[in-house]
Amino acid sequence: MNTQFEQNSLEPTGELANTIRAFRSAVTHIASRETARPVSADWLAPARRRRRRARQTMMLAWACAALLFLATLPFSLSSHSAAPQPVITAATAHAPVHEADNALLEQVDTDVSETVPSPLKPLAELASWNSDSTSTSASNSASRSSSNGSALAPTENH
């Protein structure tokens, strides 16, 4: 039975087994030689400095964030503690706005009703003709615009 177990074993045999044993002995020899040498005490110092610097940077970042939060805290609290605004109903809000709208419209009307410069006089006459409600003025304007040439009439570009 014992011989059967050795034949079905997973251990390599022959030349492959010799090669693996040689590799194992070489690795063991190198490991024992490296651990026998004295190790300098400062071999880990650069990594520790980097770690300490990163930790200090994170502490500084969190401190700045906390200071910024504490600096903005009074502003956010003062906006909540202000006196409540009086409630404006639709009736009280509508009257001043309506008066202000009328005043603005009157101002725009006075600005627009200025005299028309001489180069724009023909356009002003056309506008006044179009605003007349009689059909004769509309037909007169059509005949005048055709008799003036094609100054204001659309032109075809071919």
C-alpha cells in the first residue's frame, strides 16, 4: 500500500524534482545571507516622513475646513434670526405696482413721442397712413409707395 501511495503522489519525480530542490536551496541560501547582514536603522525613515507629512497635510486641510465653517456660521444664523417680513396681500401689492407701471408707461410714451428726424419722415408718414381707419388712406398709401419707386417696396434678387 505504501508503494501505491508513492506512485500516485503529487510530488514531482525525476529531473523536475531535482530542479525544484536546487531552486529551493538557492532561495533559502539568499534569504539567510540577506537576513544575516545588519540593517540600517534609517531604512524606513523616508517612508515615515512621507506618512507624517501626509498626515499633517490632512490635519491642516481639516482645520481650514473647520475654520471656514465656523467663519460662515454667524452669517447663516443671522439670516434665520432676522425679523419676519410683513405679509403683503394681493390688494396692497397691486396698487403701488399698478401706479408704478402707469408712470413707467407715461415716461416711455413721452420718450417715444419725440419729433422724428428728417431722414425718417417718410417712414413716419407711412405709419400714420397705416393707422387711419379709412380705406381711402390705405389705397392712397399703396399708390404712393408704388409711385415713389421701390424705396420701401420689397425687391426680388435673382
